[in-house]
Amino acid sequence: MSKKLVALTGNDAAAYAMKQINPDVVAAYPITPQTSLMEKFAQYVADGEIDTEVVLVESEHSAMSACVGASAAGARVMTATSSQGLALMWEICYIAAGYRLPIVMPLVNRALSGPINIHCDHSDAMGVRDSGWIQLWAENAQEVYDNLLQAIRIAEDPSVLLPVIVNYDGFIISHAIENMHIYDDAGINKFVGEYKPKYTLLDPANPTTFGGFDLPDYYFEHRRQIADAMTKSAKVIADVAEEFSKICGREYKFIEGYRLEDAEIAIVALGSTVGTARAVVDELREKGVKAGILKIRVFRPFPEGEIADSLKHLKAIAVLDRADALNAVGGPLFDEIRAALYRKSDIPVVNYIYGLGGRDMGLGEINHVYADLAGIAKTGKIKELTTYLGVRE
């Protein structure tokens, strides 16, 4: 497959992936920082490059409702949103998963109100982490493009049939221009393939019910089926990634370690912060500090075993959360990581809440985390389980 080096923002990369997927229906409502993504995609439609039916609705609740209806009717469906838009979709997100509809949604991560804020954190994604949507996370624009192309295959696999969110950081990725590779339409069309739904509302020969009233005698079983599909999705995610790597030459796993094999201390993180942390790790390595990092690419289904095996040799671990659970034991990612390690290791694990509302996470802040970890590794003592990093007290 031929490829071309281009300079695109994260939103433009997402729009280009959507153009190549050419979904039957896209229903969406504009919200910062998602807006330029949908503007770009709508321009592709207006220019006649693709034949997607774009449904411009009056709210995100209506957008997801339209997606549910279109998907139930047998269409290949996508949407996109951020922050309050996802919050307004909340009710219908659970319905999309419950109806086993393979909708794919780029989520341009932004803080939730209030107070109102248009910049990046992960509160929106963490709010729907248990809704039945698969979650992939991108570190940069290239991964936005690649993850979206894989997401449609994952969602539509007959053993999965679950919606997929592709997360990427608002403004930091969505509006920053990066060099990346795109691939020719013919090759991507072959990879994505044609969607052939087994059950649709528009097949009178095989009548199907969506949205039936579930009483206690069946509701439990139907919810359990969603959990089973999430479990089965792990193999599909791995298989799709392997097939995609043969096309693009880039390897995609559930997790990605950087200088982790011989590390003594490490950070675990999601999204664009991983790129900043790599630079810090390289600097620390030059000084003789055995630092590493673990990036989580697939958050749902959560790769518990792989994470535990990757971290079990460390002396101290810091989990970075760009969302706050507000007086829980720790942030959402921290709780998952500590639970994953519970049966395999007694390594000290600490939590840092950072970057809420788009506050920058620079080299200095990450160096501070590694310095704390070095102290914990040496003494075995944790002063604070959860620390708010870079906030004025």
C-alpha cells in the first residue's frame, strides 16, 4: 500500500480517516475542540468526495440518538464530540452499547464544566468508562488516524458489536500540526471492508426488536452479554492491530513500554503526556537513573494481565491521571492499575492528578514525579498516596 507524508492536525487526521472509511451516516453537533474535525469532514461531503449522509442536529443527545437509529437500521455510523457534548449523550451512550451497535466516535478530550473550560483533560472519557464502549487512546495525530481505521473493524466484528471511542487530547493533539503518514484510498477501503450487519430494523424477512422492555427475568443476562462481548473484543483488537501493522509497519499493542525492561521506576499514563515523558526518561537515563514509562493504548477492555506483567519488576510506580475522582482512593487510571497489581506485586504505587482544565504538563513536573519515585524506591515509604501536581495550594 502506498503512503504519503503529510502535515495534519489531530482533527484533520481524524477527518481524513473518516473520509476514507466513508460511513453511511454521521450525525453530530459542533463543540470545541471537536468543531474543526466535523467542519473538515462536512467539507469532504460537500465537495462530493464521499457520499456520507451528514445529519446536522440540534444537540449531542439528538446526535447519538440519530446514530443509534441509523446503526439499528444497518448503516455504518460515526459521530464525534467532546466534554459537555458527551455528557449530553450520556443516556444514549449506554443504549448504543446495550443495543450492540458498532458506532465509532472520536472523542476530543476536554474538561467538564463547571466552571466552564474548553481545554484538555480526561474527565469526559472517564465518565463513560463503564458504559460498554471500547476505548482506544492516541498519543499523537498519527495514532488518531491509525486508531480510527482500526476502530471501525473492531466495532463491526460479529463477535464484538460494541461501540468504540477513540480518545485524543483536545488542542494538544486536535489543533497541533504534526508530520504523519496517510495511505491510499484503495488500500484503506480493502482493510476497512464492507459492513454487513446480521440484524437490522430494515430486514422484514428477519424481524428484529431493538429497545424492548427488559424485566428482571432477562435484563441481567442481556447486560452480561455486553461484558462477554467486551472480553471477546480483546482478541479482535489484537488481530486487527496485527493486520494493520502489515499495512503500515507500525506495531500496535494494548500497552507500550518505553525503556521499561530494566527500569526501576516508571510512570503510567494516557495520551499526549507520554510523549513529554519520553523526553524526560531519556534525560534521566543519561544521568544513570533507570526510569521508564508505560503507555496505555487500550483502556477498555482493560489489559490487566499485560499491565501487571510489565510493571511487576519495578521498585516504585506513579500513575498519572488527567481526571479527578474527587476524594476516591485515587484517580480512575490509578485505581485500575493498583487493582491490576494487587495479586502480583506489592510495589509502592502513587497517584498524581495533573493537567486539569488544560494546565500544561511540562518537563519540570514530570521530573518532579520521577524524583519522588526515586525517593520512594530508596526508602519504601509513601508520603502522599495522591498528589495534585502543579496546582496552587
